[in-house]
Amino acid sequence: MSAAVVLSGGGIKGAVAAARTAKEHETIFVHINYGQPSANREIAALDALAPTLPKSRVVRIALPYLSQLRAAAPDAPAPNAPRDTRGIVGTSISTSSVPPAVMRGLMPVFLSVGVQSALRFNSPKVVIGLTNTDDAAHLGLPVADSPPDTRREFLHAFNIMTEVLLRPRFAVQIEAPLIDLRYAEVIKLAQRWHVSLDKTWTCHRFGTHPCGVCDACAARTRAFGEAGLVDPAAAPPASAATPAAH
């Protein structure tokens, strides 16, 4: 059985894409730490998800130069922000508890890391959990309900570029198996495939529970509502989280 690289930040879409991939391949989760506040929680989610899939493992890649590009952003980490040293490539990365700066055009960077990871592990494909809607703005791609939707053209162009760069010795294909599905449909698929949604992490922040207010949390809450399901990883209500004083 050949291996497949799955780019994932520990969220639902990546988990479902991995579950589909695991039916035919060994799964190598590749996590990219670019200084996002949620990096450690994302890695923890992947470490929890990997054992639920057959022959699955997690590889951590750190890209400190992206953190440097964030340094001039209005919401950049404070100088005394905690440092994350869990990446296996590059130096330590500064993180903070504030929401990440919006960084446009990161998808080509992520896919390039995915292709290099595929070459390292002799994998024929890189899988991403790109869906029809609700993908983060920092990926640099237009949303599907803001025509024209150029996601397919983008992936097709990237595959052509990869083929030209690697041929004739290597062949790596970028795949987005969920690209036609809405977020709620992905959640229903996760339930059907018994994906451990309680182990996933979608929030942009770091904490014991999701913040419930960031864009990612809002999109997740909306999608579970559309799917008619209860989010098993949702933060408990304030009344339940804080015992009443006696």
C-alpha cells in the first residue's frame, strides 16, 4: 500500500479527506506551523486523530519565515509571546493568543510543502480538504459564492506546474476530494465514516475549548446547524463550565 500526504491543521475537512484517503493509502498527516496561535492545538488534534486511521502518522513542518512576514501585521505576536519548538524543520516559531493576521496566497506555499513531503515519502499524491465553501481567506482563493470560482483552475494549474518540474522521474498529483461538497455535507460524511469529530480542532485560537467567536468557529457552528447535528467538540455552556458558588 502506497502512502499519501494529507495536508491538515487538525480540522474536520482534513480529517474527512484523510478518512477517504485511508481507504486506499497509508496516511501521512503533514502539519504546517507558520506561527498561527492555534498551532499546538492543531498538532494535538492530529496526534489524536492519527491512531483512529489505519497506518497513519503525523509529520510536523515549521516555516519560521512566514512568522517573520507576520511581524509587521497589526495583530502580530508580542515580543514575549510563547515559542513553539515542535516543528521538525526550521527554527522555533513565535505564537500568540491573538487571532492570526490575514495572509493572502498561502495555498501555493502549503502545496509546495506538500509536494516536497510527497517526494520525501515516495508518495504519489497530496490530498487537501478544500471544500465548496467556508475555506479561510488566508488561503488566498476566492470563495465559491463570489463568482468566478477558480479553485479547480488553480489546482489544475498547480498540477501542471508540478508535472513540468518533476517529470520524467517523479509524479505527484494534488487532489481535493471534497471540493464539490459544502461544509455541512462534509460533516454528514464524517458521521457516516465514523470520523472522530470530537478530536478535531477548528478554532483560530489556543485554549482548552474553542473560543466560539472566531470565523472558523462560526463557520463550524453554522455547518453543524445545517447538518442538523450537535458538535461533539463544542465548548460547554458557561453555566455548565462554571459550577455555581455555594
